[in-house]
Amino acid sequence: MNILEQLREAEHFSSAEQNIIRYLLQYPETIINFSVHDLAKASYTSPSTVTRLVKKLDDGHGFSHFKARFFSEINSVFLASGDRTINTNETVHSIVQKIADLEQTAIEQTKQSIDYQTLVRAANLINSCSQLEFFGFGDNLHLVKPQMYRLLSMGYRVVIHDPNNAQYYQAISTPADAAAILVSHTGNNRRLLDITSILKQRKAKTIILTPANTPLSRIADEWIEIQDSGVNDINGNIVYELSVQFILNVLCGIAYSKNYERNHEILARYLNSYQKFIY
């Protein structure tokens, strides 16, 4: 029987031991650096009671071994439960585990949804275009900026503007041999729909990152699915943002691989020119 199963059978323990058990289940993250004396003090019991309880739960292996097993089981429970909703009864430990699990799941779901043929075509558009343009509003635009700088460091000509009206000016002057990446959480942003229409009139190719079954996903030259929990809360935002960043990182990785030697030449020139003025 594992430790958590034993802890739930309170009738087998003394009242002092039950005080320790209640503390362990309510504040599991606090005992990471605890000694036997620390746990006794926190649970208003004695070191001998803690030692006796640990011996019952972990076959006498000692307090350090007990803590390692206890945290391993706590982590497994969070991963298996699938309940990543953050509520008012959370501990720091439970939030850490839920967010870690949420991020791992978001990336795995994004990876599983990838259409590799679409990804290859999108990467080829990026590699062959005369310039790469980014479009998005609000937080979406800020999500793509790290990748913009990364692509700049690889020698791509990148265009991005924050103001809404500047994005319209950008669209109506886009050359036909450019490629545009558009990012939308809802897939139904009317301004992005309008900009996509303008880009198509300009004969520019569009790569749209948005959830499935949305107006934008249906009109893209290349559509890459982004994961979304469907709930507009912290969890939903984390899933969406990680999914976008994962796809953009993959596209940047492909671009880096395709032009590996050129990237190193650009880096060498950068180090020789710009960085000598930093110090």
C-alpha cells in the first residue's frame, strides 16, 4: 500500500499521528526542507511521534526516504487526475504541479495535432519569401515578437507593427512574393479577416495560426491548428499561448536548420560589429 492510501485510513493512527497526517495533506509543499523536528513543531506534535508515523508509513526507511516517496505519489496523483483547474483551496505545491502538467499537456496536444505536410509547406513559404510579415492584435502580437527577433538573427527580412492602423498600411503594401503569419485566439477577429482578404488581393501567401473550425482557419493558404481549452481563464490562456509559441519555435527551428551555415555567418558578423560596442 502506498503512503497516500495509508494516510486516508485515519482510524489506524493515534490522534497525535492524525494531526501530522492532516498537516501533510493540507500543506505538502512545506515539508520539502523540513527535518523531523520541523514537522513536529508545525503539526504541534513531538519528534518521536513523527518518527513513529514515518516508520509505519515507510517501513522504517527514514524521514528523507519518506519525503521522496511522499512527493512522488503527490505528483502522480496530480498527473493522473487531469483536474488542472486552479481554485481557492490550492497550495503552492498543487499549483506548481497543475501548471507543469498543463504546460506539458498543451505542448503534447499541439504536437499531436500537427499536419506535417502543412508544416513543411509553411516552412517552405517562410524560407522562400522576400519578406515575412506578422499580423495580430493585442496579446497575439506580443506572442510573436520573440520569434520575430529570432528570424531577424537568421537573416530574414521581418516586418511587424503594433498600431492597428499601421497593420492595415502594412497589408495594403505587401508585395506578392511576401509571406504573412497571422495569429488569432478566436479565429474570428474581423480585422484579421479583413487583412487576410487584403493580403489575398495582394497575392501574398498566408500562414494562419488559430484553433480549428474558425473563419480564419478556412481561408488561410496554410492553416496550423492551435490548441485552446475553450475557457477564457488562466488555464485557457496558458494552453493557447504555449501552443502558439511551440509552433513558432518549430518553424524557427526548421528555418535555422535549412540555413545553418548562413546563420553562423550572420552570427559571426554580428559579434564582430555590434557587440564590440557593448563593453
